[in-house]
Amino acid sequence: MGSFRSTIELHPHVECAAILHDKMLNVITVHINGASRTFEQPLNVAELVTQLELTGKRVAIERNGEIVPRGLFAQQQIADGDKIELVVAVGGG
């Protein structure tokens, strides 16, 4: 038999759409503190904080080089390919 070779290229900045149980999913990839993370649908900064289990903690968030004020977390949408820097304040003495 001959040889068989297959190559798959992944493009992290391309929006993927899939149908699952009659729901359209828009998968996005976001870079959080340098690590890639995939989400099944677009989200805002407040939803990101919840998904990362940081609700109630003192966090500072920068999206693509711009600081996101806490009062705008719910309005600030995160898009595919965004770069998020996240800092959690830690108290101590």
C-alpha cells in the first residue's frame, strides 16, 4: 500500500460556526495573560470575569492595550483574537 499523509492547518483568528442541537455557536479564541482560551460564544468582560470564577474579587482588565473601567464590564464585548491582560489584587500585610 502507498503512504497517506494528511495536514490540518488551524487558524485561531477565524470565527468558526457550528450547529449543535439546533443552536448556532460562534467559537472565539481569546488570549488571556498570554495563554489562548476558547469560548463557545462571544461574551462581555463581566461574563469573562464570571467564567474565570473571579466574581467579587478586585480585578483590573486591559483589552487590546486599553484599560476597561469596571463600570463598563457588562458593555465591553470581547471579540475573537482579543488580547486580555488580567490582574487580581491580593491583600496582605
